[in-house]
Amino acid sequence: MPLRFGLGLRMHSAWMSNCAPWKGLVRALLICALLPYPSIVALCDDNTGQPGFRVAVFTPTTANNTYWPEVHSILRAAASDLDISLEIHEFNLSDRFEKVSVGVRRLTTEPLPDAAVFSVEFGEAVRLMDAAEQAGIPFFLNGPLFPEELNQLGELPGQAYQHWVGYFLEDEELKGYLLAQKLIAAARRARNAEDDGTIYVAGINGTRSWYGSILREAGLRRAIDDHPDVELLQMVYTRWTPEEGRRMASRILRRYPEVSVLWTASDQLAIGVAETISNGLAPDDLPVHTGGLDLSGAGIESVLQGDLVATVASSSLLWAQVIIDLYDHLQGVDRASHADSVLLAAPSVADRSTAESIRSRIREFEAIDFRQFSRFHEGADAPRLDEIMGDW
């Protein structure tokens, strides 16, 4: 069944909070008190006295992360327009067991959230989904998941899990491919006119416990297969931090001084790689080109400064659409079929020619009235945020 950018939601009765305003403060304090563990940070965004739904969002984090804070800002903007009390939980990637355990504890402790959104790595989804299902909490799952894991979970929302109402993901393979094509083209333009030799590439990827890392690498390898004069020398796996980007780039460039493309699987890694290149560790006579895969503000700024060739990803407005669709679901407004319950977002490419316009559009999100994309507020013909994202 083909994936398409759309979201099908089944009928579910709306659960409205009937707490008096003074109870909101007590509720917020209780929730924060449940989460004293060092492996999780609870950003309690509860708007006390606000009568709307409570939505809990569970996302990973790393030190000085450039991507997730921007996602959280857009989530807050959408939640504010829809009178949603947003509860953001950030998990440290260093302790996956504790991450899931604390998440399950939150989903099984009163007051329960009205809905949830999970961003997970391999093996983490089932316990969170089981807890939400048992508690009757409708939820969205952020992918991609490994095919065997997705199969165990029922393939599509609404099959094995009644309260699984949506699955959303980016086209990670295409992202890796588009970035590789940009980097290879930059390396080819930088070569001397008489140089018709091989373009050597190395890759710095994140953890393989997330299926997106494997898909991003597959995109790189597909791009290399398109070019007979391009060779991949090495792929390394590491943590998603600028420090790891610097460390791995230093090692690779010492080992392979002929490398002219350092493909990286995130903006944070790419920014670290760019710092290593600018510090003179790359050979003077061979420019080294790099780029990332987040479309983060920091990544776009690095493109404009000439440090990165490109950053490639879908807009974070994808997450706002998820909050809108969850809100509509809680209001009892559904889409037509299970086939529309999977939301696949195509990537945008921010290079020197497009980065400024993309950055300007991203910064406009605070001016968006997200209610205009809600079918509950605007009816069945309400536009979707993918129509905005498609303009980039």
C-alpha cells in the first residue's frame, strides 16, 4: 500500500479535561515530580487553567542539539493556537532502557495525557505503544522503524493497536541521496580542469539502532552508484554531536588525505566536520565538502556562511501537522481510511541558492494560525501544512 502525505484518523470520542483551573497547577507539579531521573528531562509546558487537551511528546536529545529545540518551538506554537496543554519529555540517548521505563511510567500515572507522540529507536516502540493502548491513549509514532519491527506492530495504524492513529516519517533514503549528489557536484566543480580522476568519499553516520541512519546511508550509496568516478572509502558510526563530527573527520582525513567529500548524517555532525576542515586538517590543495541532514537553523546558517554545501530534510512543520491531526482526532473528526494514516514528508534542499528563502519561511511559523489547518475548525476542506512545505 503506497505511502502518501495525508493522515487518516479513526473515530474516537473526545476526552475533554474537566479540571478546575486551580487543579492545573497541581497537575503540572505532579507530572514534573514523576520525572526526577537523570536520563530524562521533562519540559512541563502545561498552561494552568487551560481547559483543552493534554498531549505528551517524547523525543530524544543530545548535548547542544540543533534540531529538537526547533521542533519543540513549532510544537508549542501549534499547541497554543489549539488550546492544547503540551508536555514535552526529552530522553538522553545514553540509557535506552530507562528512557522507555520512564515513558511507560508517565503513560500509566494519573493524570493521564489525552494523547501522545513517540519518537523511538529500535525496540523502544512496543512497550510505549502497549502502555498507551492499555490506557486508551491515542498516539502517533515517528518513524522510520525497521521493517521487521513495523511488521510486529501491525504495519499500519489501527491494525494491531486500536489507539495507534498515525505514523509519520521523512524520506530518509532520499535525503541521504540528495545530500550526496550536492556534495559530489561540489567536489567535481572544485577539481582542476585537467583532473579527471576519482572523487573519494567518506561518511560519518549516527547510531545504527535507528533505521533512519541505515536509510540515509543507503541514499548515499545509491548516489555513489550513479557516478562511476566516485568511490566510498569508509563509513563510520558515532554519536550525533559536533564533537564526534570533529573527532571522526580528523581521523578520516589523516587516514585518507585524498577524500574530497565528507558526507554526514546530521547537521550537528556536519558542523563539527566543517570546523575540522576550517582548522586546516584538510589538504590545502584539495577542498573537502560536507553537509548535513536536518534543515536546522544552525545548519542553514552554516550553508549561508559557506561552511556546508547543503542541509537536507523535511520542514519541522511536519510535527505541527501531527499535533493538528491529533487534536482533530480527539475532537472526533476523522479522515477517510487507514491508508491515509501514514504521513511521508518529502525533503527540501537548502544550498547557497535556496537557504535564505527557506530560512525566512521557517522563521514565519510563529505568525501561522494553525487553526486554519484543523478540520474541526475549518471543515473537511481545510488545507494541510504539506501545501506550505511543498513551496520550498
